[in-house]
Amino acid sequence: MNISPHENDFGAAIEGVDLSKALSAEEVSQIRRAWLRYRMVYFPDQPMTHEQLEKFSLAIGSFGDDPYVRAIDGHPHIVEVRREPEEDVPLFGGTWHSDWSFQKTPPNATILHAKIIPPVGGDTHYCDGVRAFSALDSAMQARLEGLHALHSARKPYSHEGVKAGGGDRRSMTLLPSDKALSIQRHPMVRTHPETGEKVLWVNPLYTIGVDGLSEKEGEALLGELFEHMKAPEFIYRHRWRENMLGMWDNRCVMHSAQGGYAGHRRVLHRLTVAGSAPY
Ligand code: SIN
């Protein structure tokens, strides 16, 4: 297996392995080590069936729980991220987020398998929460380590949220629910359970406030952190190719889907790998 990390060690291409076949324990362990170290790994040229994609995902860990979006018929853990050429609703995944951070146990990993990629645009941007945390000054680090944030799916997945996001005009079927109004409390700085690294773990889509702060104070603090996280030194801009499989560590990376491909179709298949409660 050839692992080619990016210059700054955020992101790595992995070649010389066939993900459509059963992987040996050593191959899985090499892939896991690279994923933990480089946070976003991608495998070019990996044509895979739904079943092969599911098997690869299960080699990394058990399936996550994916609410609010209808899965592919017969494959309840694969969601098709699809946008048609004429679609004009907000992008699915277009606001920075960590997948399902409103869950008690958000996913460890997200896997995307590219099926149709437009000739321009449609990249995904990734932000490294470990670098973002370590670049804060020590007073801010100490302050954040004592705080918990409030996460909720209400902005995109409440009935109001889905309506505002053009739900009935979307090619993907979103499943709004009152459950999206519930709130989950998580530490603002989590410790990565496998690497021990400290991660700044808030995101603009699902983090809606800070426990113990007024709405105004919480908004001000979160706004400052979101601005900080967008600094170019924490960001990796990923260009997809058809049949490429990407997998990121959702415990330390947030991401956002980019547009710029009006008039073209974009289709990727997505699975999540179950995780544990952040601490
Ligand atoms: C997602 O947020 O899960 C989708 C990302 C993308 O479409 O690039």
C-alpha cells in the first residue's frame, strides 16, 4: 500500500489496495493508522458496488445511525448525496459541520464514495480541529476546556428548517422531525479517544449555543471560534474524482460541501461509522 500524505500532513492519498476485496487485518490496520494520523484519507480509482462499500465500512467499524435523510432502497446505511444540474436549493452539507454532532454518540468516521463528479466545482473542504485548538492562545484554551456547547439538528432538519432549505424541490429526500428540536450537550474541547489529541469541537451548522452563557454571549464566542477555524492553515480543499473513496475522522474534522457546478450533476454515496460519546 502506498500512502502519500500532503505536505502539512492533513490529508493523504492511499493507493495500491483494492477496497472491493476483503481486506486483511494488516491492511485495515494500515488504513486506520493513516486515517488517524492524516484525518482525511482518500483512495482514487475504487469502483465498488453497494455491498462492497458496506463491507469496507464494516471493516472500519459498525454502521452509524443516520437520521433525517432517506437511504438507498435495500441499503439502509447508504445515503445518496445527489444534486441535479438544475437544482437551486441550498447545498446538502454546504454549511461547515461535523456529521451528526447533535447525537449523543456522533460517528467516528464518514465515508463518501464518488459516483458522478462535475467537471468544475463540487469540492469538499475540511477543517482540522486539532490544529485549530492548538493555535488558540492558552487563556482561550483554558476557558474553552471548562465549557460545554449545545448541539441540535433543528436548523437543517426541523419541519421549519427543511421547508426553508427547499425540501420539496430537493432531489434528496429529507425526513424532517420534531426530534430535530432536541439538544445535546458536548464538551467544546474533546479529547480524541484514540490519539489523545485535544480538538476544538464546535461547528456552525449544529452548535447552537454554549451551556451557562447567555444567547448573546454564546453567539459571540461561537462566532469568534468559527472565524478562527476558517483560517487557511487549518483547511484542506479536496477535489473528487469518479470512483474515489474518501474517509475522514469526524471526531477531529469538520467539513463543508462546495458549489460551483450549476448545470452539472453530482452524486456520492455516504455511510457513517458509529462512534462514542465525546469527552
Ligand atoms: C456531507 O456533508 O456529508 C456531504 C459532503 C459533500 O457532499 O461534499
